[in-house]
Amino acid sequence: MTIEKAGFDKAIREVRIARNQDAKVDVNLEKGTGVLALTISPSGASIFVEDEMKGTSAERPYLLELPPGSYKVRVSKGAHYRPQNFTMTVVARKTVSREVNLQKIWVKDTTVVLRQDQRVREGMLIAKYPNGTVRLETSPGVFEEYAADEIQTVAPIKAP
């Protein structure tokens, strides 16, 4: 006799039953899946397995139960991060782990107009603090901060 269920190992048993007898066979199916564990920084990234969206990362590892096999995985987070593509091999009853650190791409996305001389500063917005101070990366690796009382306006740069 063969017993099968999706996500479990197949169980094959030989059973002999005498005529006019009842028989009871206990079978415990073992999970045939493995776990893919992805720790992704920064959180909020989209996770695709074989081009199918599986979810969004959080602060804790993202766990995905899959049948054994090799899978194409893509992790992406908007236009400001370089996506990562890789292959992971899932093994039955095992957890395979990977740390994914998405690299930020420098993109000019914000304009700051200063009060005193109407000077315009453009760059990538790094932070807008509760007190109104703005931290801007004006070119890769070059940071400037402007206090709230120095700023006339802060506005996103619209894509062409």
C-alpha cells in the first residue's frame, strides 16, 4: 500500500490481510519539506521565489517552507536598492539560511530650498528628524544637514 500527501514523504507498506479479517495500519507521514530562512537588511524588501512574490521581509528572518529542490530567489526593495538574485537548495527536514544585505543606490530624490539665500540643494534624503532637521546626501558619501529654521521647503524630485 502507498500513502501520499502533498508536502510529505510517501509511505510504502506491505500489508497482508487474512480473508475475513480487519486490519489496522498506523502510518506517520514525515514532512518532506525544508525551510528557507532569509535574514534581510533593510527590512521591507520583497521576496520572490521562481518569480512568484512570496512576501515582505521584517526585522526577524523570513521563513518559507518548500519542497526539496533548487530555487531562484530575488530580493528587491524599490528603486533605491540594488536587487539580489541567487539560487538556494532546499533539503527535506532541514533549514537553509542566508543573510541578504541590500546595497543602497545613490539617487537624487529631494530638493531643499534654504531660507536665507534661496540656495537650492539636491541629493538623496537620508533622514527627516522630528525636530525638522534634514540630512541630505548631496553626492555619494557627502552628507549635509540643515536645521529646520534654515529650510524654506523640502520637496521630492519628480521622476522624468
